[in-house]
Amino acid sequence: MKTIIRPVAVLAVALGALAGGTAPLASQQPSPDPKVLLETMRNNVDRIMPSLENMRWTENVKLWQARLDHPGALDRATRAAMQNSLDSITSIVEQIKAPDERGRWEANRDLWKFLIAESGAPSPATLANMKATYKAMRENVAKITAPGEEQRWKANCDLWKGALGVK
């Protein structure tokens, strides 16, 4: 039987290592601590003034908090709470007029849709789609020039990078 390593399992191992488990191999660069990335994003979001932007980022922070609290398969209650946050993001994203910003948020929304739809344990086919979506989002984020926006999107991308096991 072929063993499949799921990215959520990799995330769980990484979170365990960060909490005092095994250290990364010397040949690997350590990944940023997901909790530090989330706190960076949260602090940045607290300074956003436009209310719709603040609302979608606040919901995104809630999604990441839920994911970090539940790194494995998602139970029904967690999925429901995450879906509520995703529904809020979806309704707000539809109102974004700027093409690049809308593209970033659509990609981020799609990543959450994939993850929630498969209860936090995406199949290999879904994972491939998620990685392609992540790549498009990351390329879009590279165009951001506003420092505050760049900081929160970079933290978001780094969290997805770890969650998806992207090198």
C-alpha cells in the first residue's frame, strides 16, 4: 500500500516541532513560526481603517486561528465556524473593484474553500489545485507596493506555504 503524506500532517509535525518536538534537519531552512505569522497579521489588521477591508482580514485571521488550533482533520463544528468566516469573506470579495486586489482575495477564498470542503485533509488532486492557486496568489502579492498591505499578505502567503508544504 502506498503511503500518502498529507500537508496537514506536515503542518501538524511542523507545529509539534515548534512546540518543542524534533528539530528541523540541518539541511532545511526553518519555516517561520505559524503563530508568529498569525500575530503579525493580526497586529497589522488591527490598524486597517476601511471597514470592509478590516472585516475580510478579521475573518481571514479567524480562519487561520481555527486552522492552527485544529491542524488535522476538521470536526463538524470547526468546519461550520470556518464556513461562516469564509461566507463573510466571499460576500465582501464580490464588492472589490481593483483587479489585483480582487484576484488575491479570490485566490485566498478558493484556498479556504478547498480546505474546508475536504475537512482539512485535501486529496492529492485537490492539493495540486491548491498549490497552483497559491502560486498565482503569491505572484499577485509580489506586485504589492504598500508596506502594510504587503506585510499582511506576505504573512498570509507564508501561512499557506506551510499549510500546503510548498518549498
